[in-house]
Amino acid sequence: MTVDELAEYLGKKPAWIYNSHRILGLPSWKVGGSLRFRMSEVDRWLDRECPASA
């Protein structure tokens, strides 16, 4: 996913993704100078960082 796609998926602005991905430990890769994200990795990160309330 691109930054824009991830921002839409998370309901955040692209600037938030750029500013926060390292601080929050959001799994990302650089591809041709652009940040990319795997949905499966993002979902695992969300499960760890934001567990659903029981």
C-alpha cells in the first residue's frame, strides 16, 4: 500500500503517516524512495498496538 492508501485505511492524513511511522513502529519499506506498507503487517501491528476491548 502507498502512504495515501494507508492513510485512508487508518482514517488519518498522509502527513500523519509520514510523521509517525517510525515513532510508532509501523512496519514499512522503502521502494524506489517511497514508503510502502503491507496490509497484513499493518493489521498485525494494529492487533498488537490497539487490541480490541473485551
